[in-house]
Amino acid sequence: MKMNDILENFVIYTSNEEKALLDTIDGIRELQSFGERERVIIESLIRKSLVSKIQKNGSTLVMRNETQTTC
């Protein structure tokens, strides 16, 4: 069995709040541009590998990962 066959049906659970925030992230944005509650949700999305955190010139940037299979 190939790895693609296994991952084809792989689903990452996201809450309604996470889905809504994930839809608003387009391109690269500064983490500080989000509110406190949104930053907590983004940290959860980072742990789920749906969002990447980038450190650049002393600031923290976030971007949505391209491949997403969410439920």
C-alpha cells in the first residue's frame, strides 16, 4: 500500500471557530495583527500543521499551509 493511499482519506478535525479563522488567512500575515483570542486559535492550528509560523527580522509571521484536509 502506498503512502498516498493512506493519506487520501486522512482528515484533521477543526472546530467552526478554527475553520472561520483559517479562511481569513490569505498569504503571509503578522501574528500581532490578530486579536488575543485569534492568536490562541492560530497556535492550535499550528499544532495541527494547518498554519506555519515564520520568524523573520524579529517579527512572527503566519501563513496557511497549502494542503488541507479538514473536517
